[in-house]
Amino acid sequence: SRAAIHLAGFDPGEAETLRKVVTKKHKGKKLRDFYARFLQGATEKGVGRKVIEDVWQMMMGFDGYSFCKPHSASYTMVAYKSAFLRAHYPAEFMASVISNGGGYYSVFGYISEARRMGITVLPPDINRSEIKYTGKNMKIRVGLMQLKDLSHEAKETIMHERSKNGPFISFRDFIERTRSHVHLQEVRVLIKAGCFDSIAKGAARPGLMWHALRFFNQKEEGKTPGLFDGAQTPVPLKRRPTTSRGPYSKSLMLKHEEETLGFLLSVHPLDLYRNKLENLNYVRAKDLHVLAGRQVTTIGWQVTAKTVRTKDGESMKFVSFEDQTGIYETVFFPRVYNRFCHILNAARPYILKGRVEENFGAITMTVNWIGFLDRYRENTPIKRKRN
């Protein structure tokens, strides 16, 4: 706007209109009119033709991605402060990023990045978790905010009771102190997430489920709760689970993690396909930067995605994938997107084929084929090549 005012004699209103037109998709005729006005005004001020054309081209460059100076300066300050905190207080920084709920990537993406930074990610705990994520000494503790279907009232009750009367010493102690505000379904969520493992005293999670159900059934019948003693008449159940840890299988634990947290915490999901990966030739995310210009095969778990439209109105997609070594960015241009868009939102591991591109130091992968890793032998028409 200021260039048009000072160089070509535009008034502020004309300059602002020009700025708006530059950012529009269908701007050809209007821009031709503005160029004629700009050329005439600048010529009358004695500006040479080459300078006029060079300045005009620079102005047209703002039809891409640009910021005003104050906006750019503030982002620079935020980036500097974030880099300092990430370098010197990594656990605290990553816990804050996750708790803030912002950012481009999913919680799972930030959890994985924290682990790659050498941070230990600890599961939610009824006595050690706050509502938000907390970090200290290269350790992050998952906050109660992450638990699905746990009400705000339940979280506040746990925090208040712990602050007022100290940590919970047993599962029974928790039930008796919070029973008026934490309901059965919420107790089940806490159990599945492993929040009571540190105070369960040898009881497996299925055993705690049974005890919780027994207590709440007694409560509904108006009986005095006798959680672990045998004084009360037992609630008729088809089968009473054992309190040992044996019956609680690894697969069931992982299922409960995904149900309650929204992602796997104890393992990276790709670790579950280790046997499959041993038989594949693929490039790891951390090695893509040395393969610019080459066709590669990668594996990945989807972290986040964004669908956009081209100038012609066609849909395409930017998708972030990760493996155990890092996150990498991919592009699905319209033709490929139309072919594979129906499988791009699954919580499953993928295998991808495409070309590695480098633009201004940023590495991306232009995808030409994608399929599910667990069905790779069945659904791919492309022969694998060693990269």
C-alpha cells in the first residue's frame, strides 16, 4: 500500500483496495487496471520503467504467504522464547505445549516428539497427576485433562480432596472420599487409564472394575459400602474376576489406553508391527533429508492433516506422518488425493511411496501411492525397491 502511495501517487483508499485485490483468487482484470494506473502514476513522477516493473513484481509477491512487520516481529519473539525454553527446560516446555491445547500437531505427535528428545512420559496417576500435563527433570506426567469422559467436576474433586486430606492410600480410600462427585463410569475410566496402579496393592485392573461395580450397586440399594470386606451380601455377578495381575493381557491394556487417552502411551503404535517392518525396505523419517530428488518408500502413523483447495478449486491435502525417528510432511496433489482420500483418516499404520522434495531447506514428500501397512502384500501393485 505504501509503495503505491509514494511511488505512483495512489491515495490511501486506492492503495488499500489494491492490497485487497492482490490477495483474491480471481483478480486478473482488476489487476490489469491497477497496473495501468500504477504505471501512469509512477511514470509521471519520473520513475524508470524497469524500476516500476520490479516494484510491481515485488508487490505481486504478496499474493502468497506474507505478514505485516509487527506480526512478523511478534512471531520472531515467540519463536526465540520457545526455542530457548525447549533447549533449557524441555520437559516443562513440552508439558505446557500439550496442556495449552494449541499447535499444529496432535497430542500424540507432541508425546512422540518429547520421547525423541529423551523425555520420559509417565502415565496418569491418581496421586501424582495434576489436571494439566506437568514436566520436570526430563519427565512429563500425563494430566487428568487427557482422560476421555472424565468430567470437570470429577477432576476438581480429585484435586480438592487430595489437597485437603492428602494422597489417596488405596482404591477403597479413593471411593469413600470421592463417591459423591465421581460416578461409576468415571471410576471405570480412571481404572482403564491405570490411574490406580500405584495404590492398587496387587489388584489388577479387572479386579478393581469388579470392586467398583460392587460398591456402586450397593450404594444404589442403600446399603453401607463394604468395599473389600465380606460382611455385605455380594452383588450377583456372572463371574468374579481375580485380583491378580495375570489375566490382564497386554492387548487389553493397549485397547484401554487408546479408549481413555485417545492414543497409545506405553508403546509407539508402529512397534506393534515390528515383525512386518523387518521384511520391508523403507526410509526412516530422519534420513529423508539426504534423499532429495529420489523416489522412496516410507512407513508412518498419521499425526495431523489439512485439506486445501487449489486455484482451480480442486482438493488436495497436506498430511504429517511420523515413525519412531521423527515427523515428516507429505503432499497429496489433486490426482493422488482423489484416488486415496477415502483411506487417509484411519488410525492405522501406512506405507507410502513418493518423491522427496527440498524447498528452501524444508523436506517434504510428494506422495504418489499410499496403502495400509498391515495389508501391504495384498493391496499394492508396486514392487518394492531398496532405497
